[in-house]
Amino acid sequence: MAKNNTHTYSDKFISGLSRRYGLALYLSAQEEKSTSKLMAEAAELKTWLNHEIENFLASPAYSHGAKKGAMSDILKQIKASALLTRFVLLVLQKGRGEFLAEMLTAVEMLNAEDKGVVSASVVSATTLTSTQKKEVEAFVKKTDPTMKKVNLTAYVDKSLVAGLKIQIGAVEYDSSLSSRLGQLAQSLQQQIVAE
């Protein structure tokens, strides 16, 4: 099995299930005082979890034993701790293998939150200047004063026309012109229907 160093997940797509499993793993690592080790192991394991392996783990065509054997080989390769090994095997036993990378991403997010780091994304109609990015970061920090650092990812979407969409975890702030025009059109349609 080959490593894939380009496999990433956006925290927009972290399911509640993955966050719960990730939280259980993260809290166990905190109890064992092995959070730093877990973070290194999670990052290494994620490099192995490419699309092919995720499909393999999700497929009912392969037995639990085959999945356990493949993942055990990968865990040995990365010299995983007993905690991570137990966690991965439990995830497989519960039939949740296809969510493993997402669970590890949830662990990384929880660790970042504990350190006062938040990931946010901003979508704008044009490329933001460094001053505009700093203003967005300041806005994000205002939403939670305990944040020490903002990891901001900026995207351009010309269909917005003007304005911004800012995503902080599961919360989206939408001040785009296209959104406002959509709201106006919907309001007009409701008025026409009501008459």
C-alpha cells in the first residue's frame, strides 16, 4: 500500500460521528499525557489513508479480518502506539473504517482548539489583499476572544459578485451580494404568492 501525502479533509465536512470518535481518542490521549505523540501518529496515519484505502475500508465486499490485517500492517509500519492501535481496531470492529481519516482530522481540530487556534475559510469574488485578510482574521477572533491564532484559507468565487462568505467551524457568515439578491428574490416571490 502506497502513501498519499496530498490527502486532506476540510473541517466543513467533519460529521458528528467522526467528531465524537475523535473526541474520545483525544481525551484518552490527554489522560495518558500522550497528546503530542498522538498528533504525530495521526498525521502519519493520514498520509496512508488514500482514496483506495478508504474505499477498501468502506466496502462490504471485504471481511473485517482483511480490513483489520491491512490496517494492522499500516499501524506497524508507522510504529503506532497502543492507544492509536486500539482505537483503529475498535473503529474497524464498529464498521466505521470509512470515517477513520475524518476522525483523525477531528482529533487535529480538537488539539488546535485547545491551543487557541481556529481554522476559518473566506470566499470572496476577488483575491483579498493582505489588509483585507487581516480584517477577516480580526472578525474571526471577535467571535471567540479566547482564540490566539486564526488559520485562514481564502478562496475566490466570481459568482459571489461582491461581499464575503466566512466559515468558522460549522457557522457561516454570508454577506455576499449573490446571497442578498437570492434573499430579495425569495422575498418577492413570497409576496407575489401571498397576493
